[in-house]
Amino acid sequence: MRHRHRSGHQWWDGRFRGCGYRITVPRQVILDALSKTNEHLSAEDMYLKVHKIHPGIGLTTVYRTLEILVGIGLLSKFDFGDGRARYELAEGPKGERHHHHMVCTSCNRVIDYTDFIDEEKDLLNKAEKGLSKKHNFKINGHSIQFYGLCSKCS
Ligand SMILES: [Zn+2]
Ligand SMILES: [Zn+2]
Ligand SMILES: [Zn+2]
């Protein structure tokens, strides 16, 4: 069972090879960090988290690595309106981690939710079918954010 705890046995392994990228230390470290948090980290947040344990990984590397991982489709990048790009692990091949967001426009808190997602799915499927037909557009994903005030701010 020991191999289970080794890094490099995650769903993203195959994705690297498929894209001709190697798994480097910064890439592994950033993916690990994001797989262990529900936060939506900015590059600066990520740098502070990673730099403590891996002093060799600088901010520039973090920026570059995040963008590469977005490009491969392993991370999702969001702009929640606070002027900073934020990143989180993309959903897995079986839809693991699929969720939507509620964003508080006052304190910038971001809440992940999966409640009501089945109801939303029906609606979204209908919309996607209609849209792709009308615009001849192949839809392969969506991201949904609701904006408002959280319980503390309202
Ligand atoms: Zn969804
Ligand atoms: Zn709030
Ligand atoms: Zn999220």
C-alpha cells in the first residue's frame, strides 16, 4: 500500500504524458497543494504556501507553472472580481470535484457548492444542446458563479 502515498499516482499523471509535458517538482508540488485545499489560491497565495517547504521555487516559477497547468487543463483559472486570478484543481476525468461557486462581493469569500447541482445539470444540458445547435459550437465545459453577499456580510 505504500505506493498509494507516493506522489505520482493521481488522475493527472496520464494527462501530462498525453500533452508531452514532464512532471517537474514545481508542477507536482502545486498540484499536491491544490488537491489538499478547498481554497481558490492566487499565485501569491500559492507562492507563500510552497516557498516555505520548497525555497527553491520562486514566484516566477509559480506563475509560469500555474499557467502551464491551466493550459493542460489540470487547473481552472478564475477571476472572481477582486483583481487577482485564482486557481483550483480542475475536475477529474469522472467529474470529481465538479462544483459551482458563490462569490461574496463584499469580503470576496468564495463558496464551493454542489447542492442543487442535479437540478442545474438538467437545465444546463438543455441550454448546452440548444446553444451548440444554434451556434454550431462544441461545448465541452462550463463554470458557474453566483455573486452576492455571504451570511456575514448581508
Ligand atoms: Zn456544473
Ligand atoms: Zn462576505
Ligand atoms: Zn471552487
